Amino acid sequence: MVRRLYTRFVKPISKDTDTAEREIILNFLLVGIFCLSIAAFIITLMAPILSREPSFPSRLFNNFIIILFIVSLYFIARYKQQYKLVATILTLLIAIFGLSIASQWGILDPYSGLLLGLAVVMAGILIGARYSIYITVILAIALACIQQGQASDNLHPNLSWMQAKPAFGDVIGLTVILFVIALVSWLFNRQMELSLKRAQRSERALERQRDLLEIKVEKRARQLEEAQLDKMQQLYRFAELGQLSTALFHDLANHLSTVNLDIEGISSGVQPDIMNRIQQNVGHINDIVRRVRQQIGGKRSAETFDVQGEIKEVVKILETTAKNADVKVTIKTDKSLKPALLYKGDPTRFRQVILNLINNGIEAYPPDHSKKSQAKEVGVALSRQGTRLLISVSDYGAGIKQSSLSKIFNPFYTTKSKGIGIGLFIVKQIVENDFDGTIDAKSDKLEGTVFTVSMPRTYYARAA
């Protein structure tokens, strides 16, 4: 019931928050004054029955006019959305009423002071903060004029109330005015507290939205980076394929030449085991084609391969590149390792690691290499440390700054003028994900730069 009455008569219609706060205070005041006017009208009407005093038609008429006036103001404020006009009229009426009492009963009359204070408070809350200053100045001038008129005997206020004893009705009148002032202040403070709570909720909501946005942006950035890395890996595979092409075509040419000689031998009937050799060479050709397809498609296959044999194949592939750069590539194997060092994994991915590291070592030597006393060399060393296989690739080229060592495995970080910063990142991914190993880099001006790949012995394959 109370909620319905509030929604019907008090709840603001304006969508603007500041206007709605002022509107709700004005609506409360108008509804309160209307209720007081109705009560006064009923008391005046029932006066002959309650106190056996004659009814005064003029009082009833005045009360009725006041009720109609309040209803008109409420209608203009609520349905015509002219709340500022109504607030101004109501404030001016209270101020005029207070000044009227001051002129009739003296400026020291308590009713006059309270009504003028109420006018100042209402002007500041309902119309605007600066209007409380304006009306205070106007009221001060008006009170000064009234005081001057009373001092010059132009106005003759009735000061008999100063000698009379206060009645209970005076207490009620003062209490009503004080209650109205308290009500206006309470409503304003309540609206301010609600506005503050709304602002705090909005701030918390914005903070949550900001946090969610940061998470979404970070997630999207990771997705874009992963997509970019995927594309770069594909491009990198094609770049590697270009490096492999020379050696692959050389192998194919050798096998095809052998097959051609064997076919000629069949024609002349010279070699009896030619068919077996032809099948072997065709098998080698098929193996080369299969590896090229895997390299292009990025497919992985676990096979048993010879570590030293694969490293020698990579060195053979990069033979032309090393020769053009005047760099010598050497392979050194620890005596504790078997000649046929079998390992189980993806040989194509393993080649990718070794090819990248050796190629980086070759490119580490600038054309104007300053270390004339030292030959350009890239060394590949195989050793065993406990249960792990160590593969070290070293060079004595330009070296890597200490500040860059912790970043060289990050994607898109490069120390080369023409690099794209993806090679070592891919190497690290392959070593860790495909072979459950680790890779480390050290660089020193005297000892050179060394990349060490460590792979667990559990990945050794048993000989057939």
C-alpha cells in the first residue's frame, strides 16, 4: 500500500538523476503540506462540535483556497515537469509569509526567523546551491528595511506577544516549522547518500568491467600471438625446406644416377643383384619424399634414428652455406658414447633443432670477422652427463650480450639485423615438447657462444 502511494504520488518522473532528487523532495513537501491543509480544514469544520465555538466560513474558504493552490502546484510540478518554477513559487511564498510576520509582530518573532530559514534551505536544496545566497541577501535587505521602518515609527508591529506567556499552540506551530526544516534536510541528505551509493556501485561495476576487459584483451592478445606464431612456424618450415632443397636434390640425383646405371646393367646382363639395389635406391628416394612431405605438413612421427647420422646429414645439408661463409663445421663425439647412438623420436624435428643451431653459429661470424688469429669454426660436441645426452653447438662469432641471453628464446626477439626472432623459440618448443629436454645458452668473449641441448636417456631407443 505504502509502495503504491509512493509510486503514484511521490516517485519522480524525470530521468535525470539530479533533477529526480530535487523532484522527490518537492513532491514530499507538497504532499505533506496538502495533508496538513486537509487536517486544518477538517479541524476548522469540526470546531463547533469539538470546542463549541462558532464556525468561521472565511477560515473554511481560506483553507479550501490553500488546498486548491497546493494541488495546482503539485499538478504543475509532476505532470508539466516544471518543478523549478513550483519550487521557486513555494520558496518565495514562505519567504513573503515570514517577512509579513516580521513586519506585523517584529523581526524578533521566532516564527518569522524559522520561516525565513526554511526559505533559505529550500532555495539551496530545491532550486540550486547559489540561490540560497541570493535569497539570503534579499531577505537581509528586506529585514533591514522592516527594522528601519519600525525604528522610524513608519511601521507599528504588535509586540504584545513578548509580554504574553507562551501557549501550547505556539509549541505546535514552532514544532511544525522545525519538522519541515528537518524533513527537507533529511530528504536531501538521504538523496545524497543514495547518489553516493549509486556512484560507489557504478565505480565497482566499472572496476569489474575494467578487470574483465583486461582479461579479454590479454586473452585476445594471446590468441593473436598464438595465431601469429603458427603462421610464422609454417613460414619457417618453408624456409627450412629451401635450405634442405640443395642436399635433397643432391641425394635424389645420386640415387637416380645409381638406378640409371643399374637399369643399363640389366640391359647388358652384367650385374645379377641389380634388382635388389634398384629396390634399395627407390626406397631411399621414397624416404626422402616422405620426409619432405612431413616437413611441409608439420607432421610428427616417432622413429628410431641415429643421432650422429642425423647430425652428419645436417652438416652435409649446410655444407654449401658454411663454405660460402668460410666456416668449418666439426663434429666431436665423446668416447663414452656408442658409435651408433640410437634415439627414439621424430628425426625431422631433431634435424630442425640441429640445423637451426648450426646455421645460427655460421651466421654468428660477420664478414669482417675481427678474430684473425682464430679460424671460423662451428663445433658440434656430443657427450653424456649422468643419464642425459648433451649436444653442444659452439662458435666464436659476434657473441650475445648478457642482457639478451634471457630473452633470445622469447618469440619475435632477435639480435640479428635481418632476423624475425622465431627460430630459437621453435627450437626451445621442440626440445621441451618433443624430446622432454632443455636448452641453455652461454656467451663469453673468450670462450665463445655455446648452445647446449640436454635430452633424457629414457628416450634412447633399444637396438633392433
